[in-house]
Amino acid sequence: MRPSVLDSEIKFIPGVGPKRAQLLEKELGIRTFKDLLYTFPFRYVDRSKFYLISELHPDMPYIQLKGKFVRFETVGNGRSARYLGYFSDGRSSIEVVWFQGVKWVKDKYKIGVEYVLFGKPTAFNGKLNIAHPEIEQPKTEEGIINTAIHGVYSSTEKLKDGFLSTKAFSRIIATLLQMTLHQIDETLPEHIVKQLKLLPLREALLNIHFPKNSQLLAHAVQRLKFEELFYIQLNLLKQKVIRERTTNGLVCKVVGDKFNTFYSSYLPFPLTGAQKRVIKEMRADMGSGRQMNRLLQGDVGSGKTLVALMMSLIASDNGYQVSLMAPTEILANQHYESITGMLKDMPVKVALLTGSTRKKARTAIHEGLLSGEINILIGTHALIEDVVQFSNLGLVIIDEQHRFGVMQRAKLWTKNHLPPHILVMSATPIPRTLAMTIYGDLEVSVIDELPPGRKPITTMHFTDSQRRRLFGFMKEQIDLGRQVYVVYPLIKESEKMDYKDLEDGYESITRAFPLPEYQTVVLHGKMKAEDKDISMNQFASGKAHIMVATTVIEVGVNVPNASVMVIESSERFGLSQLHQLRGRVGRGAEQSYCILMSGYKLSKESKKRLDTMVATNDGFEIAEADLKLRGPGDLEGTQQSGIPFDLKIANLAKDGQLLQYARRVAEEILEEDPTLAQPQHAVLRYQLQQLSADKAVNLKEIS
């Protein structure tokens, strides 16, 4: 395909030039013609309807009036001066006010000349006015910009200062479309456009910016959303097809002594139906001769570690070693204790390697790995170091994978002559639409049952006025022999935010729960490692009744006797974070409680979050609600790993059905033509190359 005109720099568009181009790149990341064309309006206003001034009220959005100015006056002096125009439609009049740019306005508008005025009516001192409206003389503009529905574009203060308002933005895009529209190549195969009755790309780009009517706007949005989601899925699924065709897997067909002995004599509790199902799925993968690439999802406490251990024993029965990588030392230690505790005296050698491992122990581990004596190695990113070499690595388990970068994970895969099987575990339930995009190249297994004997956690929402009731409840639970977490969002008081902070909280709790009857410990991220360990050990051993902490306890603290989780200023936390914190209790057989403390006044969104937490314990339901409330970019876990693409128009929270449809279309194409070698798929090959080129640029920027 020929080089695209859309790769040209925006400084070559008439009306932009080098200075504005620099500003647009800095403020909105717009560098090329394509960047500009794919910067879509975030809303639209209908400029076909004219209102009478008598119809206006302050709750209306932007409206349009036709009329004349009858007089002007300046009110006030110096910086507080404002310029007023009295605008009449022949029946009534309204004040138009300017606080800035008064000199410019004075010379621009004349009494008795007809204007079209566009702005938002607001009430001030019991009277309606319109501040800083857009004003122009009625005229029909020639060319493609002549449309009743106008797009409104995102802007910034700096862009406005550089005279790049929505109107200026529209003009530049109109100029660009007039220059390039006939040169824009279709980005989907002709047969897909016809079969799915999609708008051609040129029409879609024209109508997303300058819709001729609302129906064409809807078709343009649908076309561009479909294309965006389709290429994400095609890219992921093609990678999967290539891997399956070219990568042989280590064959683990034997279910031997280690697995069978553990299953018959050491299982800590009977497996749930969900655990049995996912073990069966993984056994099939590992015995197939293809490399397993599977995501194991399950709520906190659903028994993922047990499943991971049983798959490790299958790998070990087939003569392979296992590596389990966790994001933090606390979590790595916990996995080590949990796994060695379950294995007891079985002849399976487990080692722990973290940043804290001493040199002598490290040397012994390196030797044990090379000799094959160590069966399972648990650790943090220390496992990635080149010095860590295995004799025969067969299975890599990655816990909380969103905390690791792609490059870090890839390093583990190269530690054997054939790539090891990969099991990614996540305790943050991921909505289906997000899983299909972040992990679209992985098979997904879900543990959707809690182990027997686990009771659902009771969640309650209290306001600050109910604090005495909270303290009474905590005392009741401590008298029953239970322990309590109290979690704060901040360590030190923030000047900008009126939220409870950990230091004040600790003081009020030690006053309400005094020594020697009650023991309270503190845990936060700024403490020294040894002080953290002392606090943790006192709480884990039962010597301390209350732990006052920040969110460092979100991952990796397991105290079965802790049955109450109090979350202060809970309105400050996201849904998935609240759910993770709640998962720290309910580890034992006793009834557990989560108390969400908040101020009395809550925003609509905060109230919805807290109501969702009270209503359900289902992590997947919560993740779906979180996606709808916050959007994919802000979801816990997705920002660290980044969604591996930048959505320009599609919305994963709202476009789930379209995403599934796009995936199905991509699957059908790859079933028929796995390498996209057929002539009609040349455009697909080219677009995927472009995607890879964009990604390579991004990776360069990161390094």
C-alpha cells in the first residue's frame, strides 16, 4: 500500500502552522493528520433549532437565539469591569455578559445587526443571562462544514489561550477533510464493509465530525467503534493462532505419585466443583503438546493457590520444575508458607527467593535449581534475573499479573529450550469485556465458588455519626476472641482533603481501646521492613486485637481470626479496592463483617459504590459495576499494566456486545485464513503492521 497522506504533520494544514502544531501535540498528543481526524467530538449540539428568549430557563443546555443587540454598556471598573449587551429577539430581551476580552468585543458587535447567538442560559440575581456566547451572522457556509449538528471537542486552557476553541478546531478539521478526504484509503476489506452494512471510512470520518443528520452520525459512530474493537481482537487472536501453530508445548500427560498422594492424603478441604473444572481444563492444556496460556480468575479466598499447587505437582510428576512469581515479598512469603504448609512432609522441595534472601541461601538455591533438586521456586521479580537458571522449567505461575510488565513476564518464558506452560492468576475479578481485551490471547478459567464452610461477609455502611455504635460492635467482636482491621486512605493529614487520617485514627482508637485490655498495632507503607514485621507478627499471632493500617494490607495479609474490616473514608476508595480490602476477612469459618465508614454527605457516584458493596459479595458483579462507574482506564490494575491500546471512540463499559461481535468476525476470518495471506485480506495485514509500528514507538518512549 502507498504511504498515507494521513502520516503528514499537522503544521502543514492551512491555519495551523508550527506554533499551533506544537501546542496541539503538547496538549492533546496530536501530531499527524490521522491523529487530528481521529480526535472525535465528545458531544454534539443541534444548531438547527432556534429558541425564543421567553422559552429559556437556567436548566437548559446550550441553546441558539436569533436577534439583534439593542444597546451595550460597561459595568464596574478595572479588573472587575464587565461588558453587557442587551440582545432582543423582537419580543423579549436577555443580558449577554463578557468578563474578558472586552476591548475586542466592543469593536466587534454592532447595534441593529442580526446575529445568531449560541450559549448556555444561567441565572444571576434572579435574572437570566448568557456569558461569553458564540456569535455569528446568519449565513450558510459553503462546503462540508454546512451541517446542523455541531461537534464539541475537548479543549484545555492553553488551547483556548492559543485561540483553539471548539469552533477553531472544527474549522481546521473541515480544512483537513477538504484536503484529504478523497485520498483516505479504506481500512476494512470491502466484503466486510458490505456484509456488515458499515459506512465506508470516508463517509464515517466526514459524519463523525460534521454529521448531516443524527442517523448518519449513529452509523458513523458504529462503524468507527466496530473497526477499533475489531483490530484489537484480530491482533490478539492472530498472536494466539501464530503461537498455537509455531510453539510446541512441554507434554505433561502423567498424573503421578505426587499429585495422587496429595489429592488422597493432604488436601486441606474437598475441592469445589469450580476448582475441579479448572484443574480439568489445565490438565487438558498441559497434556496437549501445545503451550498452555491460561488466565485463572477467582475472588480472594476462592482457592486459586491450591489449584496452582496441584498443577505444580502435575508438572513435577512429569519431571519439570515450577516457578511462582508474586508482586511483593509479603505475598511471596505468604505463598511459600501456604504451599509448604499444605505439602507438609511430602518429598517436594520448595524454595523462596526474594530481594531479602541472603547470599549464602541464594547460592544454594541457584545450585538446587540447576541440579533439579528444587521442584518449586517461589519469589518476586528476583526470579527474572539472568543468574536464576533452571534445570528444566515446565510451568510458570504469575500471581496478580497486572503488577508485572510484559517484558518482565517474557523473560521467564525464555528460561527453557521450549517455552514453559503459563498460568496467570488474578484475584481482581475482571469484567468479561476487559478480560477479552487485556487477556484476549489467553484462555480463561474462572473459580466462581467459595470453599465449603466459608460464610459470605456481611457488609454495612455507617456514617461518622454512628461511630459509638461501631466501637461497641468492635468491642463485642474482640470479646468473642476476634480481631479487627481499621484501614485509612491517608497516612498524614492532607491540607486539601477533609478525610480521616491514620495518625488521628490511631489516637482515637487507642483512647477508645486502652492498654492493657486492648493491644493496637500500626502498619503502613512508610514503616521500616522490620517494624512492619513486628506489627504483622503481633497481629498474626493474636497478641494484638486491632490493626490500624493503610492499604498495604490490600494484598498479602492472611489472618483467619480477623473477622472485622473497618474501612474509614470508604467513599475515597474505588469499588475493586474496597472489594480487595473486604477479602482480607472471611478467611476462617466465623461470620465476618465489613463496615464502610463515610461522611454524611456523599456524591451520587460514591453512594452507588457503597450501595453496590452492601448489596453483593460477587467480585465479577462488582467489577462490572466498577467498569460502568469509572471506565476501563481507571480500573484497579489496568492502569499499571495499561490497557495495551488507546481507545479513541469505543467504550468497554458500554460496548460489550459490539466487542463480542467484533471478536466473532475476527475469529471467522482467522479460521478461514489463519495467516491473512489471501489477497482480500491484504488491508488487514497492512493495518496490523501499522498497529505493531505504533506499539513499537510507544515501547521506545517507555524505555
